[in-house]
Amino acid sequence: MIEILKQNQLLLLFVVSALGYLVGSIRIAGTRLGVAAVLFVGLGFGAMDPGLQVPKIVIFLGLTIFVYTIGLSSGPGFFATFQRRGAKDIIFVLAMLLLSAVATVGLHYVFQFHASMSAGMFAGVTTNTPALAGLLDLIQHSNGSTDLGDAAKNAVVGYSLSYPMGVLGVMLAIYAAQRWLRIDYRAEEEKLRKDYAIDTQLLSRTLLVSNKEYDGRELRYVYQDCDRSVLFARIQRGDEIRLSHWDTRLRLNDKIVIVGSLEAVEKATQLLGTRVDADISYDNTDYESTKLFVSNSAVVGQSIASLNLQQHFPALITRVQRGDMELLASSDTILELGDRIQLIARSGDLEDITKLFGNSYESLSHINLLSFGSGMALGLLFGMVTFQLPGGISFSLGFAGGPMVVALVLGQLRRTGPIVWTLPYSANLTLRQFGLILLLAGIGIRSGHTFLATLQAGGGGVLFLCAAFLSFFTAFITLVIGYRFLHIPFSFLTGMVANQPAILDYAIEQSDNKLPTIGFTMILPVSMIAKILFVQVLFVALH
């Protein structure tokens, strides 16, 4: 079997991927590794025989696709979070990286590691491949030859041995910290729901307006009293039923349909009047409620308000389903490819409204190769740019940082003229998962034999334990200080310490929501640059 896998690298790649996914689905003590298990299964296969290899291009392709797709989907959230939270979180993470670097220096002198091995260990613990590349380039230029020599080999040994612990140690830190701090992810999710796009269980209810304080009040002011967390749909006055709008004035005994979360609907009920069992949503044959897919690129990237829908039709969008998330529609909700909107409109207008939004599920399965290929190319080109700093230190963002930065910008822009940069939700998720599996399987297979050989060599066990300590210690301290003293949401913190895609997947699995992605994308570009610089500074200082 080993010989077959040696001769067929594609077979090896998919065997590792399939077995890793199977292992990752096994729950132990209420938790599971998820797709991260692909990395560890890859290490097992790579340790069996040094001839089991996959091309490096597999790793780079997986890494680039993963960071680009996650950057595209997270661009708006990254810039919104940065504006909302400022630079405080970024400064905090940089301080924690500095703490990790100082701890590395301490371990270096205690155990008398080679300078390049200590720097490589730091790169591995932070799971930053571009940092290792920058370190090897610095070693080569410092030697003045094309032969990298023992220093480079020590750097690779330090990196390959510490990399797995850079993943596993952070996972253990997340698990330990959430248990010790007694994190309630559900309560945290509810607290952050108003400011971030989180899945909400929406419901509709018909209310009878009986509060005299709201007799004659416009809905725009009622909306403010309801904390902007509900949507007003149809309103019945006598025998007449029509759609509401901001200028609609409520009258006593009006019946109005509201949509929102259970908490928001209950609050609106207490403000306005009483609940009515009869649902007027289906009492009028002039209006219909329907769901449509957003597949027309002309409306993608536009807010609901900018469509001026009510100027052309008496129609109202009430909900937006994005993947598994159901969001309450508001005037500033930005429509994305693949969104499924629920709207209320007159039966005779549905054909024209359907043409406006597209409603083609088949077209959502297609990837616009012009925008996707151009965006990836721009990211790779940007990653090749070399930045020079005083002291002879240079760095480039590489296959991860370049595409991530470009994708964040393009995701925020959403479109440039006729080019829509974003991908349909389902296509983005599929590409992201595919890229992550390629990345983890490739790294595991290529690192497995070196990982085993280093453990068996003299001093390998000490280096392994030092890497485990660094990884766990830095992540745990970051989680505790950030949560207890800086009051950063724990879900964000897990994304901030998730310096590797497998850790991010584990953090999302633990929180059961997408909030860790916000912390991940907010910190990754800055922390990646900082890690590249720290690794080179460590080598120069310790050499």
C-alpha cells in the first residue's frame, strides 16, 4: 500500500483528507478536532515513510485559496470592527507576541539552542510559514552564499517540530481557558448580536395597537423605541391592509405585523399593545410573501435602501437568509450573491421583482473566473513585494499575507464598476474548505518524517516540550488577560490567537458561531507582518 501511495501523490492526498475528516468528526469529551485532524493524520502518514510526499504547490494553493476566500467574506466585518474597536485589540495582540518572543529568548539561553533553531521554533509556534521563509533568506544573505548550511537546517528542524504544537497547544489553551473562565458562548452571542451579523431565530407576530402614547406616532419613532431591532410589515386599519413605511402613523386598534427575534418582539408587544392570534399576513389576496435568490450582479453590493424598491413597487423585504444565518432586513443591509430574501409584494409585481433580483440558483453555482482569478493574481503579486526596514531586515507578505490583505480590501469594495469581487456564499464556503484541506494535508505529509526523526534525535524532546509550553502559555495568557482585564469578547479572542486555519476551525466549532472569524481577520494581516519581523530580529539578536 505504501508503494502505491508513493507512486500516486493525488491518491495519497485524498486518502489523508478522507481519513482526517473521519477522525475529526469523532467526538471525545464533547468536543472534536474537526478539519484540523487532517493535519495530524498527514503527520502520521508522513512519519511512516520519507517517500510519501506531495508537491509544495499543493500547500501554497490551499493556503492562498483559504486566506483569499475568508478575506473576501470578512472584509466588511474587518473594517467595521476596526472602526468600532480601534487599535486597542491590535496593540494587545502585538504585546502578546512580544511576550512570546521574550519567552523564546529565555528558553534559548536555558537550553542553549542554536540561534536559528530558536528563531525557527518561534516561527513554528506561531505557525507562520512566511516567517520561516524570511528567516532562511536572512540566513542565506548573512552567509553570503547559496548554501544555507547548518543554520538553515536547524531553523527547519525548529520549525517542523514546533509547528504541530503551535496548532495543538493553542487548541488546548482555548479549551482550558473557556472551562476555567466558564465562558457562556450563547450569552456572548446574544450580547453581540446587535452589532454583528449573527444568525437570529426570527418570528413574526400580529399586534393590536392599544397604547395611547403611540396613537398618531410615526413608525420611524416607534422603531427607535424598539432599539431598531424589529421590522414592521403589513398594517390593517379597518378592512384595509397595506404595507407600512416610515411615514405611517399608528392609530389605536390598528393591527400590525412585526418581525424580529423573540426578545425584540416581546419588547415591541409591551410597548404597543397586545398580541393578536389572528395573522393578517395571509388575509389579503392582493399581497404575497415570497422568497427569491439574489443572483443579479447589478444589485449585489448595494444596500436595500439604495434599491429604492418602494418607489417602483409597493414591496417590502423582511428577511435575508445568508447561508444558515437568517438576518432581519434593514435599510443598510448590503445584499450579497447567494442571499435569499423574503419579501412582501403585490401578486402582479412579482414577475418584475423576480427579474430585478435574478432568482437563479444555477447561476449561483458558477464562479466568476475574471474576478476570482484577477483578485488571486493581485494578492499573489502584492505578496511578492519586498518591504525594507532599517537594519537590513526585509520581509514580504508571501502566499498568505498578500492575498489576505487584497481580499479584505476587495471584500470591502464588493464591486468595481461591472466587476463583482465577492463570491456566492456557497461557492466561497466550498473553496475555503477545499483550500484548508489541501493546506493541512500537504503540511502534515511533508512534515511527518522530519517531525518523527527530530523527536528521536538528541534534544528533540526538549525542543518539543519548549514549543508546547510556548504555544500553550502565550495563547492562555492572551485569552485570560484579554477577557478578564480588557473585556474583549472571548469569541473574538479565540480568533485572535488562531494563527492557523485549523485553530480557527476549532474555535468556530467550540463557539458554534462565526464570531471567531472576526477576530481572526482583524488581527491576521498585522500579526503576520509582526511575526515575520520578530523571527528575524530574534535570529539577529541571538546569533
